[in-house]
Amino acid sequence: MRITQGTFSFLPDLTDDQITRQIAYCQRNGWAVNIEFTDDPHPRNTYWEMWGQPMFDFKDPAAVLYELKECRKVHKDRSYIRVSAFDATAGWESVRLSFIADRPLEEPGFALQRQEGDGRSIRYTTRAYATDKPAGDRY
Amino acid sequence: MADIDLNARFHESGIGAVLAQLDAELVGLKPVKRRIREIAALLLVDKLRRDVGLTAQPPTLHMSFTGNPGTGKTTVAARMADILHRLGYIRSNHLVSVTRDDLVGQYIGHTAPKTKEILKKAMGGVLFIDEAYYLYRPENERDYGQESIEILLQVMESRRDDLVVILAGYADRMNRFFTSNPGFRSRIAHHIDFPDYEPAELLAIAELMLQDQNYRFSPPARDAFVRYLDARMQQPHFSNARSVRNALDRARLRQAVRLFDARDQPLTPEALMTLEPGEILASRVFTVAAGAAP
């Protein structure tokens, strides 16, 4: 099951050239670009691991792309990698744009679990098949 | 194949304006301006060639500026980012100016991340390394400068279209630096030597500096300054435009004191702007020159 989240989630994965232009857009707006990764695909897992530090003072997308490639050397096909842009302007102080740049080769998806409650009520939850295995061995 | 209108392309590229501005704002520096002109011409022709499908490697624009103190190396480097950006060679108009401290770490394993961080900051623009010869310290074989040099060389070679590196320093020390790091010399395409200024050029620089700060010489003060330059150039530690700037700063101090002492007299805006010969002639340079003469 293909996980989607963030900006452009309805599009196919961006190519490096498209990623470069998105990063250039973020830098033009003065946002700090970040690279994050995780191997827990649950949609409520919002805090991913950061690759390095937020890139506040890089003026050119080439530098961010270099870091993205470094991150791929370690995590490609084994994790989700996402690019996010943080706007530090007073009043915003939040992520303005984020998209998944890389995903594992296979995404096994989620199981739907039912829990029988009092009376005839049922509680539903989802569980990622990937998280059956310990962190680091999931993909 | 259709003819190419080089003249039209020249006009629309804005190169003429860049070169004219350079001529107007920087005094002298003939070889520097000539080289910038050559680079501009190459970049324009390169663009034309690409348009008609003649491919070539993008030219290497790493540079080394050598020259005596105060000959304008740093000033030109700061301009270079602007020039190369307007010529469309670099993507963004920014200059990262660093010295040894910013590149070389204090302990093992500290240098590489530090140098890489700076290189990433400079990407898309110009990296200016002032007094680059300090990177290499032959007297200490454990010095981390060498590690920084290796990373620099690698990036200069492999990411040529991402950044331009400009090294600057005094001529003799830079030569020694290049002799001990031959890889550096060959990776830098443009070795530009900044000549010392002529007295007339120094005077023109002084007047430009004063103009920028809304001052000016009175005619006798101008003559006094010509004599000052003659005397100062004979003395040791003369550092061209920097010495001129320092002399003018001191003249401004003396002018302020003169106006302050005469504060019971009416003051005109003219007087606030004008430097008088007294301010120049009070310089220690003249007493030293007179004492040295037999």
C-alpha cells in the first residue's frame, strides 16, 4: 500500500530535478529545509528522525540535495525519507511544506484490528505490518 | 543556419552595464578588468554555442588573487559574486567569505564536517578564502589544514558548476603555498595578479572614498594630499588603498577637532564637508620624511 502524506501526496514521487526546484522555492521564501527519515509508517507517527540539522543558512538547493543523497546512501529502500521546510517567521513558526522524497521498495500496508467492547460496540485501529519487526529490520 | 546577432545578445545580457560599473567604481586594476572582460566574453560565447547545439564543458572559474596589501583583492572578490551572477554563471548572488578558522577544526575529525558545512553554505555562489596560505602549515605535520585542502580540491573538481572558489593572499606567500600544493595551482584556471597603484590612481581612490562619505578636498588640500602620497609611498609598510583610507580617517578626525575648536564661529554646510590642507599636513609622515632627508 503506497503511503501518501504532505504536499503533492496525490502525485507520483518527485524526481531529483523536481525536488531541487521545490527546495529552491523554499529557500527563496527563507524557509529552513530539513531532511527526516523513519521506518514506522503509521500516520500518527509525526516526529521522524532528523538527518543532520535544519539547514537554515544554505542558499542553494545543491547543498540540500547533497545531504539528501548522503541520507539515501544510508536509508534508501529501507526507510521513508521526507523533505520539510520550516518557516521561522513570527506567527508562522511551523512547517510550511513537506513531501516524501523516498520510500521503501515494498510497503506491506496496514492491518485493521477490531476490539470488542461493552455491549456490541467495536473499536477499530490500524497496525502497520512493517512494525512487526524490530526497528532497523523493517524493510 | 541562421546568423547570430552577437551585438543584440551582448546588449540583452547586461554585460556592458556590469563592465561599465566596474570601470567607474574601481580605479586602475587594468589586468583584473581585462580578465573579467575575457571571462564575460567567454561566458557569452559559451551561451551562444549552447544555443546552437555546440556542447562544451562549462568553463572552470576558480580564481586566485595575489597582490600586495590594499590592492583591492577583497573588494574585487566581493564584486565577483555579483558579476558572475549577472553573467549567469552562478545561480545565486552570494559570497561566503572565510579564513582558516572557519575551515580547519581543532581536533581530529572536526575538520571535514566543518569544511563541508562551509562548502555547502557557499554552494550556488562564491566561496572566498582570504589569506589562503594559512591553510597549509608545513612546520606542523599534524596540522589539520591539509585535510581541509584535500576536501576543497575534491569539491573544486567535482562540483564545478555548484560553486566558484576564490583564493586570495599576498603574492610571495601564495606562491609558496602553490608550490607545496601543486594540485591547487592546476585546478585554478585564473591566476590574477593585482598590481600596486600609481600615485594618480591613489589620488583618484582617495577622492572616490571621500565622495562616498560626503567629504571633499579643498584645492590646496588636494595638493597637500599629493605630496602626502609621495612621502608615504617612500616609507615602509605602505599598503596602497588601505593606507589611503587610514590617512583619510585621520584627516577627518583632525577636521572635526578644527571645527570643534572654532565652535564660536558660524559654520556652513560647506565647511562640514571640506578637508583643508592643515588636516593633511599635520600628518606624522611629513615630519618623518623631513627628518630622514639629509
